[in-house]
Amino acid sequence: METRRQFLKTSATVLAAGVTSSTWGNTLLNFQGNGANDKIRVGLIGCRNMGWANLSDFLLHKDVECIALCDIDRNILNEKAAELEKTTQRKPQLFSDYRRMLEIKELDVVIIGTPDHWHCLQFTDACSAGKDVYVEKPIANYIAECDAMVNAARRYGRVAIVGQQQRSGNHWKAMVDYLKSGKLGTIASADIWANFNYGALSLPVPNTAVPEGVDYDMWQGPAQERPFNKQHFHGSWRMFWAYGGGLMTDWGVHLLDMVLWGMDIKRMPQRIVGLGGKFAYPENCPETFDTQKVVYEFDSFLMSWSHVGGTETGPYNRNYGIAFKGTNGTLVANRDNWEIIPEWDNAKKLNKAEVIKVEADFQDHKDHVSNFLECMKNRHFETACTIENGSLCAKYAHLGNIAARTGSALVYDDFNQCFINNAEADKYLRPSYRSPWKFPNT
Ligand SMILES: NC(=O)c1ccc[n+]([C@@H]2O[C@H](COP(=O)([O-])OP(=O)(O)OC[C@H]3O[C@@H](n4cnc5c(N)ncnc54)[C@H](O)[C@@H]3O)[C@@H](O)[C@H]2O)c1
């Protein structure tokens, strides 16, 4: 039973998070688990790449056990089940339909490692089934889905974290502290770039029969029906609008999030201007832009995004990164490190900022998972990357795509969930789910 001290701790946490017990339902108890022992019982939905990487870091914790795996590809499911059994000496229950997995009463938490078009339904269903959730980024493939997911986590009182592990990175935290110190002077702009070869994929190949062991209907889920083609399947679905948003969302959420965090931006920009096209590899198969530029306007600050898929070089000798431009210097950052390139004060004959370089320790992902498990145990909702954090930067990334797809300057009214005077852009806000899937009512 919960002690008074624990209750006060939980209440303080919830108040600090700015939410009331009525918005979070009646589930503000310390973690007791759904199972018979004190272990945290996890189930993984989507086992191939990142989902498996997430589960691996969960299993570093002695009080975690994986009791279920779910995948629509039986080949992957069997391979991962065998690997899991070898390392943990435990046979997980296997599923191809995540809804059956969510029926397991003892299951405490699910990891969602599926393609982006599935996140919203699986997340909202997991919340309503009383499970906590580690959901991969971008949290959703549409802006309206982001809102539905935030509502579901609140309504069902679930602890959730988004797989934007940079939020747990020590060098990123040090960068945010530096930005807040004022040492960079007035920060007028932040430029983000992400150039990756996989952004251009390859030349198209013909459709084929669905591979043996794959439930392709369940892979497509709420997305519109389309014949099987291996180029929009495992891994490369990112470059097709029905399943992902190209480099803009795939890398955008990671890097936009660092600027929003560093600059303490919690709202929509005043305006978004974007352009994009298939300019570098026009014959290749992606639907998403291989080349794209977006500018987000604020009161006295501009943030820009740019990528050229099919290339892997970039400014400051980095193929991806962020450059914060301050009046005293430029802060350049990526997952490896960050550094200050000072401006020169010609009158005083000295640098306006100290030359600094801070290296990454590459513990961010492990720390992210540890933070989530701690939050679960303490029913602490302010995880290292909350569903609200994930929602904000996913919206920014989708706004960049909608601006480029409509070729217009956009103003987004987040409260009323529409663009100002732009019915064409409004069409990109909310998906029309393929029957029998229904947009979640949260
Ligand atoms: N945080 C990070 O650094 C990071 C890195 C890579 C990928 N990701 C994210 O992880 C997610 C997955 O990406 P990936 O590269 O692992 O994709 P992937 O295509 O390699 O793997 C997705 C897996 O989900 C399975 N799947 C698809 N629909 C399913 C369903 N309805 N039920 C159960 N399983 C289903 C597929 O069969 C496959 O095994 C994406 O949202 C991606 O953006 C995050």
C-alpha cells in the first residue's frame, strides 16, 4: 500500500508537472506492477531495428523481464524470440496482432518500435489498456495524431516517454545550460541540417508478391491500401508519405527538439515557410523530398532546416548538426560533441566567447531508458522526453513538410487545430484511416 510520504511525493511531482488529478484520472499510485512479483513486465511491438535496440537497454535492468513480442513479420518474430530466449532463458509469448498482446493483464509497459503510421493507434490503445509506453519518434505521422496521443496519456494517467534520447544526453544537457547562460550573446538564429544517403534511397523496383510470413495487411494498418513493394517496406518506409515524412521528420524531430529545448520554445512559430523537391535524384523511388529547406519565424529569432538526401557532407565538416548563431560566437552541435567558435572583438583584441569543446559520452540511450523505468516506478509523469515534448517537435517537423508540400507560408493555430486561411494545408493535418481502423477518440 502507498505510504503517506510516497503519496506526498507523487502529488508534488504531479503539481510540478502542471497537471491536476482530474486531468490524469485516478491512477496516480506508485508503481505496483500488474504482475504477481515486483518485476516490470515489458512487451515489444515492432521488433526489427529500433524496437529491438530499445528492448536491449530495458533488459540491462535486473527488475525488467520481457514477456511478449509482437511483429507482423513471422521471420523477424521467430528470430528475435530465439535471441531473447538465448539471453534470458525465458520464452516470450508471441503475437502478430498487438491488440491481443495488450490483453495480457500482467503486462506493465509496451515499447512501440513500429513505422510512424502505426504509433498513434498503438499508443492510444496501449494507454487505454492501462499500459505505460515507450514510443518511438516521431510520435506520429500527422499533427492531429499528436494531439490524440497527448490526450490519451493524460486521460488514462500513463507514464510515457518518446525515443528522442538526446534529451538524456549529458553533452546535450550541458549545451542547453550553456545556451541559457547568455554567454553566446543574443542568439538570432539556429540552422539545422541533416544530409544522409538513405534520404534518396534508390531507383524504383517492381511490386512483388508479399513475402512468406508477412501479414502485409497488418503492416499497412490505417494507411491506404497499396500493392507490396520492398522499397516501401522494412526500414525504407520513411520516404513514403503514408508511413513517414522523409528526413524532415526522421532526423527533424531529433534536431528540432534540441533547438526548441535550448531556446525554451514551447509554442508554435509565428510563421513557417518551406520549399522542397526531388532535385538530387529525381528518378529514385522516394515520394518525400530529397532536397528541402524550411524557415520557422519567431519574434526575434529564426530557425532553419535543410537537407539534401543522397549526400553525406555538410557545414562545419559535419553531415548533420545545428549551428546556433549568437552575437558572441557560434555553437555547433551534433551527437558527437558541441563546440564554440567565438566572434572576434577587434577593439579589445580578444575572443567574445571562450573556445570550448564538449564531447558526448554516448550513454544517452541507456540513461533515457533508466529515466523512464524510474519514472514508471514512482508514477512520475515528467519523463526525460514527455509525450508533450515529442508532440511539439513532431508538429514542427510536419509543419515543415506541409509548408513544402503546399509551397506556402503557413500560420498554424494549435489551439483550434487549423491553419489560418489555408484550406489546402488543412488537408494534411488529419489522416483518413483505412477501414476498419478508426481515428482514436481520446
Ligand atoms: N530513436 C532513434 O534514434 C531511432 C532510430 C531509428 C528508428 N527510430 C524509430 O523507430 C521506429 C521504427 O523504425 P525502424 O527503423 O526500427 O523500422 P523497421 O521497419 O526496421 O522496423 C519496424 C518493425 O515493426 C514491425 N511492424 C510493422 N507494423 C507492425 C504492426 N502493426 N504490429 C507489429 N509490428 C509491426 C515490422 O515488421 C518491423 O519489424 C520508427 O518510428 C523510427 O522513426 C528511432
